[in-house]
Amino acid sequence: MIPRIIATGSAVPEKIVTNDDLSRHMDTSDEWIRTRTGIRERRISEEAPEQKLFSLSREAAERAIAMAQEEFGAEFSARTGQQGFSREDIELVIVATCTPDMAFPATACRLQDALQLGPAAAFDLSLACTGFVAALNTAAAFIQCGRYRTVLIVGADVMSRMIDWSDRNSAVLFGDGAGAAILSGDPRFSREGSGFLDLVMHADGSGTEALKCRAMYFNEAEPAREYMDGRRVFEFAVKKVPEVIREVLARNEKEPSDISLYVLHQANYRILESVAKRLSEPMEKFPHNIESYGNTTAGSIPILLDELNRSGRLEAGDLLCLAGFGGGLSYAAALLWW
């Protein structure tokens, strides 16, 4: 079976925190943040601690399910003799997150129940900003080996729960959000020419100290703080992301110019510019929304993908490159035909 993305969804909190809002509480300014990161504002969850990640994940997943049902129908069709897309078609749920509401159960198990999916398998995956691409690869592997036909993937993080809001070097970067995608190899939902092509993943464990959070106090009474060596992470990203993109392209006898759009993790606009320059590709092929949401960690790629999908920016036959990078230090790039 050839897996392809058949639906997407996303969700962000209602509360908007602008750069000017942050400047009232720390030594920073809108100009300082924008020129260094490209960020103008971010969304921050105000849900109860045990619901922050779950609520965003559920909303994104529901929107993806609704899109699939709108596309393929939700009822039995006498014309085709087939059932449309049903929640019961989802056989596995994977949630990529490093900021769960609780240590266990897995957020994916909570989603499986709340979404009324039936006896679907469910587990969480933690790889920080590379999490969604890793979940995509995991789901594709399950489908390609024939174990499952349809998988719900969610990338979501609530970084506001572990940020030191007095540290302008990291507090200005992050926001909360969730994105979802439904990946399926079911022939009922197939489209000629579309599907997952390949993925390359790597990790450089020598960089674990550059981006870390020692632990989380899940009641948030005494939260552990995220730490990032910004310069080292920046240098890592601008070097390794073009490398892993070129690697996955070479494995599939493609050139950078063959890519329709590069859907990259939204960490810093300057990183996007640097990757584009190193690949000799125009910035028009690097869509971005970091100015509105900041770095939503595992949520950034699927949120952007959903926005592109719903705005009509993606066309059948487009060759997309998805690339994530972050804690680990980990990095990955995937190719798929839309």
C-alpha cells in the first residue's frame, strides 16, 4: 500500500500574545524580536493544565476527520457500493509531543477515546520539533508493511508551560498549537500519482545539551524550564537541514528545483532564508507562518501544511519536502507527492 495524506487539520489557542505584550514584562521590543526571528505574535493556551495539550490535539484531529468526511463522504454510497470515510477507518493514532498534559496515559489514548475511534492502537512519540516528521515516517512504515491502512497523526506542543518568561532569548520564540494529518493506504481514498515517497532521519546526540528540558512538573506548580543554546541550534539547523534535504533528494534522483514547496519547521525566519540560499531556491517556495504563531515545536509543520491545504496552495502532483529539526539534536526530511 502507498500511504498518502488524505486530510489535514489544525488548532491554536485564542489568546494572542504580541511582541509589544512581551516588552511590558521583559527587556525586549517588537523590533528586536522581529529582526532576529521574524515573529510578531504567538498563541498561548489558557486551558486547565490537564487539558492544554489534549484540547488542541482533539480540535486539530476533529478538523482533519471532518475534512476526510467532506472529501469522501461519511455514509454508504449505493452508487459505489462503498462506505465513505468513517472514524472507524482510523486504526492507529500517533501523537508527537514533548509537552503532554500528564506523564501517562498517552495523549493518543485519550484522543482514541474522545474521538470515538473504536479499538484503534495509540501511542505518543517524543522528538521535539522533529516529532511530526518522525510520526509521519512511523505511520507510513506501518501502512507500507500492511499492518494498518489508515493512521491519524497529531503534532502538538504547549511550550508555554515550560518557558522561563523572564528570559528573552527563549520566551519570545515559542507558541502553542496543534496540527493533524490522516495518512491512508486504503484504495478507497487513493489518488493516482500521490503518496509518501521517502524519508531520511538522523540524530546528533552530542548536541543534547544545546536544547533540553530536564523534567516537567505536570501540575505546573513548579515547572521545569526549557534551555536552549540559540547560537548552537541555529548553526546546526542551517548546516544540517540543507544536508538532509539533499540526501533525501539524491536517494530519489531529484533536484532541489523539482520541489514545489518546502514545508519546514517554523523555528526562525532567518533559518528559512539560510536554507533557501544554500539550496539555491527562491523564498517563494518556502511558505511560512512563524510571524503569527512563533515556534510551535511538533505542531509547526502540520499547522502550516493544513493552512496551505485549506488555502488551495497545494495542487495534485506537487512534490513536497517536509523537514524538521530540533531537540536531540535531531533532523529529518520527507518527500511526498500531493
